[in-house]
Amino acid sequence: GGIITQTPKFLIGQEGQKLTLKCQQNFNHDTMYWYRQDSGKGLRLIYYSITENDLQKGDLSEGYDASREKKSSFSLTVTSAQKNEMAVFLCATGTGGYEQYFGPGTRLTVL
Amino acid sequence: AQKVTQTQTSISVMEKTTVTMDCVYETQDSSYFLFWYKQTASGEIVFLIRQDSYKKENATVGHYSLNFQKPKSSIGLIITATQIEDSAVYFCAMREGASSSFSKLVFGQGTSLSVVP
């Protein structure tokens, strides 16, 4: 087993601000993912990383950057926060191409 | 493009009964994997069960089982003897790229299950 930690738990920003979300895992999994979940909807993939220093764009990558400097950590940056934006950002890890394990999420509010 | 659709927005059932949640998918891949996840009220997402497309037997884990109907591109989740703590949102997901060493998932919109006493 393992643990996925996401920081911060709640993030409040201003329009146009650059905001960074962090994810740490001790599963020792190679692949990490960032998803966005809007209220009452499913998850959409923003970025994923197969290994350290690898970055792959998902379906929703516009407006976001990502960084994977270590195997255990994966960061996501909102490059310019949009007013009234509210969503939960979920980090996940996986290995072997099968099920994924999710972190507790970061809830973003943009004023 | 691959797509996963859950048409049931919400379901309410009595405790200790059986419930089935529907999911249909679209894919061009001959081999694929299907998953069900549970999201609790706290937001925690937990993997429940997986079905490999090449397997004819329906997967079963605890009181969760699947009704895999490949000709209909359908993968239903069945929960038997439901408990109050089964109340959650359930997501169906499909993996793209069956030959890949990583798992890029496409999710459905989710079905909210409420189990009442």
C-alpha cells in the first residue's frame, strides 16, 4: 500500500494569478496523473507522466503546466486562473497500466 | 474517440437490496479494460473492480460484481446486499491503449447512489 498527499487541500486565488498544486506519492509508482473534476461531472485528464522528467498532455492541458522532477512528486500549475473557476484537482498514480490510485484532491476557487 | 456514458444520474435503493448501475462505452480497440470507481462524500476515490475485455467471466470482488455484455458494449456494476455506506458516486472508466504500460482512463459522468434504511 501507499499514500498520496496533495497540497494544499484548499486553494483560493485571484483572477490571472499563477497557482501551483503539488502531489507526493510513496507507492513507488512510475506513472502519475492530474485530473480535473467539475461539480457533478466526471474526471478529465490534464497531464500525465510516465517517469521522472516525462510529461504528456491530456485532453484538458490548455491553461496548465506540469512538472515531474522526482519519481515521487508531480506538480500542476494553473498558468492564469480564470474568474469564477471552481473545480477539484485530483492526482493519481498507477503501475502496470491498470487501476489508478487517487489522492484526496485540491479544491480550487478563483475570486 | 473512446467514450464512456452513464445515463443514470442518481439512484435510490433500500438497504440490503441489490442495485445495478449501467455503463456503455465506445471503442475501436479490440482489447480494452473497464473499471469502476467509487467516490465518497468526502471526495475520496477508490478503485472497486476491473473487467478485462478478453475475459468471458464477469469479475466479482466482495459484494461487487459486473455484468459484462460485450456485444452491447455494456458493463454494469451490481452491488448486492447494499449498505448505507455504499452511498456514493460511482464512476465507470475505460482504458485507452491496451498495449500500453500505462493507463490513460476515460471516465463516465458518474451515478449517484443513495442507500436508505
